[in-house]
Amino acid sequence: MDIFLQQMVNGLLLGSIYALVALGYTMVYGILGLINFAHGDIVMVGAMVTLSTIGVLEGHLPIGVILLVACLVAIVVCVLMGLLLERVAYRPLRHAPRLAPLITAIGVSLLIQYSAALIWGKQYIALPELFKPSQYVWAGVEINALQIFIFVLALLIMASLALFVKHTRLGRAMQATEQNADSATLMGVNTTGVIALTFAIGAAIGAVAGVMIDLYYGQAHYFMGFLLGLKAFTAAVLGGIGHIGGAMLGGLLLGVIESLSAGYIGDLTGGLFGSNYRDVFTFFVLIGVLMLRPSGLLGRATTERA
Amino acid sequence: MGNQSLLEAHHLGKHFGGLRALNQVSLNILRGEIFGLIGPNGAGKTTLFNLITGIYPPDEGTLFFNQQPLNGLKTHQITRAGIARTFQNIRLFSQMSALENVMVGCHPRTRTGVWGALFNTASARAEEAMILARAHALLKTCGLSQQAQRQAYQLSYGDQRRLEIARALATEPQLLALDEPAAGLNHTETEALKTLLLHLNAQGMTLLLIEHDVKLVMGLCDRMAVLDFGEKIAEGSPREVRQNPHVIKAYLGTDPIDEPAPVNPS
Amino acid sequence: MLLVSKCHFLGHKKLLGLILCIVLFALPFLLDQYLGRAWVRIIDFALLFSLLALGLNIVVGYAGLLDLGYIAFFAVGAYCYGLLCSPQFGLHWPFWFVLPLGALLAGLFGIVLGAPTLKLRGDYLAIVTLGFGEIIRIFLNNLNHPVNITNGAQGITLIDPLQWQSISLAQTIHWGGIEIAPVHYYYFVFLFCTMFMLVVSSRLERSRIGRAWMAIREDEVAAACMGLNTRNIKLTAFAMGASFGGLAGGLFAAFQGFISPESFTLTDSIMVLCMVVLGGMGHVSGVVLGAILLSVLPEILRYAGPLQMTLLHRVWVDPSDLRMLLFGLALIVMMLLRPKGLWPAKHGASTNAPSENTEPPAKNAQHG
């Protein structure tokens, strides 16, 4: 039971990070109907920039200030990259065949990855040990202050995004663009601006996710955006892509599934399959969910109108 | 063929969530007639079409085509059984040529599979030639011979509507269901459409017509039904329907013939 | 004079065809002579990728089903050949049986993996196919325990080359001063297979089935209303596309003599997709062009490293990184310049939003 709870906690924690990254995918998808293939790499850049900033400031300022500054720098860099990505890879192709932006995004993804390899090298970069977070044990579950901080911050960001989209003028413009870009334009919504804004918000949240990854894993790598992006995209689809709440739910769920399957797959199959089948299990869950609900857990069923 | 019934609907019902789109609707369409279906926006006309063509199943009631129940059949099986349709918001295969659109319509009545295509067998070649000839003939019937090689999305609105009819005819239906074929057409195009429909009917085709252009329906149809809020409120000859008090009430007390066609139909 | 009149007699198209044949025949020997044997190998791979791209084109280009796990079928074909023609199980079945078997098996996999995805649209389909691709790779990677089937990450070695009786394509012979090595033989085998599959693709494209695929791509509901059994037609597309991949996989195993799960990653699936989209979806010639270009381009970019040395006299950028950077840049630039692909079908067999005034792009994508 203790192990189960521990795996649950680990899963939720990992899932909250997945959820933040998934938001970037789902927001862009909601508005453009396209997979933003380079989003994972933007998160990676966020993680890398944070590490560099910490490296520069370490010892000069109090830890809290360093983290805050690093986070801000990462957000600025990532937002600029997100805007650039939209400008270069998506905007010129808005009326092109549907898969064309997929290819440019893959191109951008390669550019970012190998630029990162040039700047930071190909080895893992470790987070210097800044502080020792206090450890808590509760009902046999170990958790430290940092982990609690990550989880709470992730929830806060998700909640504020949901509020922003629902209750602000810009948020409503985003919703309108998502429903029908052409009508929104006719209603005076600056759709080009809204699309750019979407990329910017997605990138900013991705930057924070990058910081969290640094704190959670204690290291970062130029290629990690690929796998992370894949996981986050899976989470977004699981929840119902284009649906903000779905990305959150999908992210948390994916984290829990991964964590539990890594812990239990061996026992469940009598040792036949080990934890190296973790991703297989994850994908089977995804496929199972999509067979029952072809638009994901929270996605609206696209009732076919004839 | 007389008064033999072709399509019968018994007490059809359909709801989406809390919304009752259709309630206890019964119809009987006879072989060889032109049957019109009118009603205000959101009356459930297109929903009825979607039930007939199997896009979604009815929640209640039964459909019979040639005395055979249609329940449980998939859309493509219903087409094979002999019901073809057009769409209110034109749904052509837009990146394919007009000719290819009609050739796709020949699909259910032909049989060349992967192997026939790979080995280019004699029967595959013969069938392909037959499809081509048939598609050209149908384009000609619908006055589209000049447009055969153009892509569907390049055609004018009126031509697109007629191409939908040609494509539907290629499936060799016994019942042709037309969802607002005159929507968006100008006067000349509407007249051409009317001529085409009368020509098809003269050849023995049974037509089911949803239309907002009440004048067109009244002029074309042998019999008609009126839907309002998912219920059938009248049925009969155009003259009977025109005088039905329920119908007059449904159209807000105005004479239905003077009612302008709504800009944005349901 | 005689030559000119003969050209006239042959006609423009036939002359071009003749020149093409001569060039294709001489190509491996010319490359061997002037650029080195490595380039013959590169061209061999370009042809293999052409086969893959032609297969994926059936699924993505014709039927409009976005498949991100296509490399799985390549893996199925490769492992089918690898297991049945190697010391792994001590089986050395003849290639003329195993290659078609691999194509058939991959086709079956196409149906089995396609079946659960039938209801899914667009990008939901993409992620599920991606998942299947990964699942197959993970299984190949781990099926050395509890029973050793695939030999895990080490892969399968000593796979038989294509051979018949005493004739093997692994031999090098000298003939009239020209050395003919395995890479040359395989070039002709792959060339033949690519030509064959080109014919198969074009025939399918212009057939009743091909039209049905495209109709489903354009509008699935309207297609069903035209009496098309969309389920079976989609599965046919999956099966046909997969069998191309399976054949290519078998050839790959025979050519390499070694296979491991590392050759069948998501990146490879994405690369094949890039070839199809960049070349021109739904257009066989464009797809082959895309495959050749994207196979050859990274190799050409290898010269960027030495060029950097000559121009700048020092290594600013690690040559392998530089190569990938330029490759990414090339993808972006080519796509921006030719959004419909380098060589699109004559009347755009693309999923371009045709009626932008009736459907917004975003909505269109969801339907796509």
C-alpha cells in the first residue's frame, strides 16, 4: 500500500509537469488544428537557459532570487522563440496543405535541438545543489518541499490559465478563434495576434515546465525535448486535444499510469514483462481510451453533420 | 407501378441530448412521385434525411425501403439498397475532377478490387471503360460535360449543386433525396434545376426534396409534408397543405407562399 | 543524321525514357568511379526509402490517413527476413519465399493495427499509429526474454544475402575491368523493386480503389453516402501501404546482413513522412523525388564540415551538428517555398483547404 501511494504521488508530480507541457500542444492545436512539433524543444531550451542563468548567478544572490530571475529569463527566451516559431513555420503556411506546417515544425525542432547541442554540448547538464529541501514522511509516503512546491505551482498555473481563457477579453478572443477563425475575424478579433499570443502563452508555460524539470530531475539534455514532447502530446490527446481541461487531466493521468505501470507491470504479468514495457502499457491505455472515446476523455465528440 | 410505397417511416424519433429533433414522424413515399418536405429552420428536416441515409440511427421507429427494414444498415449499405442523397452544404470531393466525382458514385455498382487493378485484367479494363462512359453520360444529363476535367472546387455554385446530383445518380438509386438543391441558386439556375428534376422524374426516378424555396416545392411536388419542431404537422397535396391551418400558424400566420426563403437555413 | 531521324521516330517521351534508362543503368558505376563506393550505398538506401515513401503515400497521400508509425511495417518485414534467413533459428529459407511473406505479414499487421484506428480522425490517428510504432519497437527490443526471439537490442546478425543456388549477391566479381560489388547488385534489385512499385502505385491510383481512397480523404461522410464501405477501403489502404514497407524491410535485412531495433525509431517514421509531404503527397514521382532528395541531402551536407575548415580554417561547429542544422533549415526553406511539395500532383491531390470561405482552416484540419 505504501508503495502504491508513493507511486501515486510520484505519478501526480510527473503528471503535473506533463500537463503543463501538454497545455502548449493543446492550445496551439485548438486554434490552428496543428501539432506544434517543436514545443518539446522549446521546453528543453527553457530548462537549459535556466541552468545557465543559475550557473552565472550562483553564489551572488539568495537562492529564491536566483530561481526567480532564472525563471523569468527562461520565460522571455521561450516566448521569443515561440513567437519566432509561429512567424517562421506556421504563419506563412496558414492556407497551405495541412501537413506542410508539420514539416516546417520538424525543421525548426531540428534547428533548436542542434543549436542547443552547439551552445550547451551534448552531455547532460546538472543542476548545482542549491539547497536541501526538507523531507516529509506522511503515511509512509516520502515527499520533499520542492516537490510540493512544483505541484502547487503547476496547479496554480493551470487554474490561472483556465480563468484567463474564460474571463478575460483576450481569453474570449482565443475561444472565438478556436471555434471559428473566419467568423472571429469578421467579429473584429485580430486572429493573427491571437494565434501569436497562443504560441507565446504556450511557450511561457513551457518555460516554467522547463524550470520544473530542472528541479525535478536535477539535469537537462539537448535531446530531452523529443521524448518529453511525445509524452505531453500523448497526454493532450488522451484528455481530448484542443481542450485545456483535457490537457491537465490527461497529463496527470499519464503521469500516474506511467508511474504505476513502472512499479507494477512485473508483478501483474508474473515477471514476464518488466518495467521496460512501461511505454507499451501507456500506449495501450491511450488506444483503449480512444477506442471508447474517439475524441479523448473530455474532447467534444465531433458529431458529423451532414 | 401505381401507388406502391417505396419508403415508409414509422414513428421516427431522434433526440440530441435534451433536444428533441424528431418526434413520432411517419411518412409514406410512393414510387415514382416527387415528395416535398418543408418546414421552418430547425424543424428537423435534415435530421430526417440523416436518419434515412443512416448517418445516425433513429432512437425510435422504423424505416422500410421496398418493404425491407433499413434499421441497423450502415450508410453505404443503404446507398447500395437504392437511396442516394445530396447535401445541403455541398460536400463534393473537392480536389477531384467533376468526372472523378461521378466515377466515385459508380463504386457501389462495380466490383474491381485491388487485384484487378494491379494486374489490369480484361474485366477490370472493361469495367473501367463502362464507369467512364457512364460518368460522362451522367455529366451530360446534368449539363456538365464542359466541366468534366475541372476540379470540383473550381466549379460555380450552381454547377456544384448539379454535380452532386450527377454523383448521386451514379449510384443508381431508386430514391433520390435532395437536401435543398436550390439553395443559393439564381433564377435561371433554379429553372434549369427544375427542368432536370422533372426530366429525372419522367424517367421514373422517385424524388424526395427538402426545400426552402416554397414556390419551387409547390410547383414540383405531387405530395408534401410539413415539419415543425420535429413533428409532422401536415401532409398532402400542395393545395391541401397550403390551406392547412397548422401550416399557416407555423409560418407565423403569413401565407407560406409569400414567405421569403430564410438566408441561413437550418 | 541517322540519330536525329531516329530520335524523331522515337518521339520526345520515348527518347527521354531511353536516356533515363541509360543513366539509371550507368549511375552506380559512375558514382563508384567518381565519388566512391559509399555513394553507391547511399543511392541504394535512397531507393529503399523510395519504396517506403511510395508505401506511406498510399496511406497518407491517397487515403489521407496520417500515419506516424509507418516504420513498424519496415521492421516487420526486416525481422521476418532476419529470423527466417539467419543463424538466429538456424533457418535459411529462400528469399523468393520470405520476401513476399514479409510483405504479406506486414500487410496483415497493417490491418490489425489499422482496425482500432478506424473511428479516429486526423491527429488522434497520428498519435495512435505513433504508439503502435513504438510498441513494436519496444517489443523487438525486449523479446530476448523469457524466450530469445529477436535477440533484443543486439539485433540479428549474419543474415543471408539474396542468393539462389550457388549465385549470391554477396560476391564481388570482375568483369571487363569493372568491379561489380554487392552494392551494385542491390542497386539493380532495389531499382527493379522501386520501378515495380511505381507501376503498382500508379495503377492503384487510377483504379476504382484509388478513387475510393481519395474520396475518403476528401470527405468521409460523403464517401459513405456514395456507397463506399469506408472501413474496408481504409483497411485496404493500410494493408497495401504496409506491404510496401514489409518488402522494403526484407530487402533492407538482406542488404545490411544485420538488423537491430535501432533502425526502426520514431525519427525514421517522421523522416519517411517528410519525404512524402516534401516530395508531393499523392503524386508518385514527387514522392520518389522527396525520398531521394532527403536520403541524399544529409550525405551531401557531410561536405559542410570540410568546407567549414577550408573557408574558416577552424571548426566552429561540430560537423555532425552542422549537418543536422542545415538539414533542418533545408526542410523549412523547401516547405516555405513549395507548400504543396516539390513536385505536386497536376491537379493538387493535396489536402489543401479547398473552400476556405465555407470552412475555417482549423475546422478543416479536424475533419482532415
